[in-house]
Amino acid sequence: MLKSLKLLLLSGLVTASLPGYCANQNLENSVQYLTGDTRLACEAILCLSSAYRPSECSPSLNRYFSIDDKKARKKIRKRKNFLNKCPAGDTANANLWMSLIDSISESAEICTADGLNQYTASTAYDAAGAIRYTYRSNQLPSFCTRYWDHEWTYFEKQHLPVYIGSPELRGFWSEPADQAKAQDRFDRWVVQYRDYLSRMQRYRDCQQDENRTCRKPHLSWTHPITE
């Protein structure tokens, strides 16, 4: 539970209120005894442990996500090292604490709609076999589930990314707040995509007749993730 995480941070000389429980409190005043990266690391852990991230989270999250590397594993390790700057004084909960740091560093960036749209993407041919497109799986990575279900994180279902459509029809991930617009965009895209498939079939039928001039159809709106 997040209350346990709060107590652990308290024991490490951090007095903080988790956004998920005290969204109306000022996070800027919640860490009283730490400065610099140590303070930012503790605030980042609190902010990344729930879906509630007030504006006071911006400095710590900007610092956390600015840590980068060309290689994914190195980036995760660098971010984990940064979070480990936050002191944790309760040795009885050391394993939970370490697993939380692991989950955040591995999952916080990927387990969003934008992150999942990148992580689950691969290239495939469309049903007409004419063009390549980005296929996005609707299967959540197991580390996202571990992150959201961790004993010291608080993520309600209505705050988690949702999958729109189906993979074979170029489905994609959306944030819950954008779900209605994303579904409407997908539904409209499917109508024109099915029309394209029908025209593509007629084009192939036309090619069987050497005496006919056939015009290959074009799919102008290639993916419903954007419009």
C-alpha cells in the first residue's frame, strides 16, 4: 500500500504525502530535510508510484526522464541509480523497496499509451498485401502489470492505458481521458480502410484482363493513431 511507502520514506528522513492520497497537499513542501538529487529522487518515487501527478511533480519528473542512453538497459540502470539516491531507512522492507525501484525504472516510461504504442509496435503487411504498416499488439507487457499491481503503487483501472480496436485493424493504445476520441477516430478509419480493401480487390481483378487499364487505389489515411 502507498501508506507503507510513505512510512518507509519517513523512516529515511523524508516527510512526504503521496499524490494518490493527498492530492490537495503541496508536494513542494512534503520533503523537508533533503536537497538536490536526493530530494528529487524521493519526489520522483512518490510521483511515479501513482497516477496522480500534480504540477509539483514536474521538477523531479523532468530530472528523472532527462536521464537517457541510446541503449535501453543502460537507460534503465542509470534511472535506477538516480532513484536509489533516495534514502530508505526501514531495512525490514528492503526487498519491497528494491522491487519498487526496479518496477519504476523499468516500467514508468513504457507503461503509458505513448510508451506502449512504441514498445508493442512491429511491421506487417496489410490485408491487401500491398503496403507495410505498424502493427501494435494488444497484449500488455508483464512488467506493466507488476508495476501497476505493486504493493506500494496505486493505479486504478480507470487511469490505465486502454487498447482501441484490434491489432489486425491497426489498433493502438490510448490514455483513458482520450478514449472516446480515439475510438471515434478508429471507427471512422475502419470505414475508409474497408473501402480501400474493396477497391484493392477490384484492382486485382482488373489486372487479370490485359485489355483494361487499371488504377491502383491509394490509402491516404494510413493509420488511425493520428488523423
